[in-house]
Amino acid sequence: MNKILTKNKFSDIAGFLTLAIFFLSDRWFKRLSLGGLDFVLIPEFLHFHFFANKNIAFSLPLEGTWLTFIIALIIGFLLFYFLRFYWNLSKTTLFGLGAVIVGALSNLIDRFTHGFVIDYLDLKKFTIFNIADILIVGGMIILLWSLIKEDRQSADQKK
């Protein structure tokens, strides 16, 4: 019993630390890009430079104070859901939900402090994004995969 508890605690801490590292890395890269750091990562493909994104994900043309308010409400709902159902969710679901929350929180900090989101990874011929965006999209993929997997397991148990 003690080994199981230790293993579970380790995976909880590892997941939390992973999200914290991604959050802190995103904040640090945002400061560097805001400070003027500009360089090519992969020629003709990936460039690191500052971009003030007033729109939402993938630069979809939605912006304004109301957008910041809606995003804050969504993050609040996700946090409530996370805290309310924490004990009933799988570790994979929790990690996916945590990634979405951490990514959205980093971008929300930008919106409150600058009025826009700081993007810095310019994927030529596609979009400009940041680590927080990767967390949001990756977290949603993990979350959906986990929920589909849990739904299938639940259906198999009922048979």
C-alpha cells in the first residue's frame, strides 16, 4: 500500500512540475520576445520574434474587453470543475485539464497586463503562437482522448 501511495504522489508531483516548467518557460520567452530578442530557429520555417496578438487562438479575428472577460469566466469554470471533481478524474484527464488551465492563464495574464497576448513562435506560412497555445491545444487533445477512453472503458464494464 505504501509503494502505491508513493508512486501516485510522485506522478502527481511530476505532472505538476511539468506544467509549472511549461508555464514558467512561456512567461520567460514572452519577456525575451517583448524585450526585442529576434532570431531564426529553422530557416524558412520557424522564427522567434515578438508579435502582439489581439485576437484569439490561431489569430481568429475576435478581440476586445468582452473577450478577456469571457476567457476569464471559462478559466474560472475550468478551475471550479477541476477542484470539484478532482478526486473522480483520472490522472490523464487531470493533466489535460491542467494544461488547458495553465496555458489559458498565461495568455490571460498577457491580456490583463498588455491588452494582447504575446506570441513569439512564427511558423512561416501558418501562424504565430506561444507555448501557452501549445498547452491549450495539447491539453484539449489529451483531455478529449482521456474522456473518450474512459467512456469506452465505462461502456465495456456495463456489458
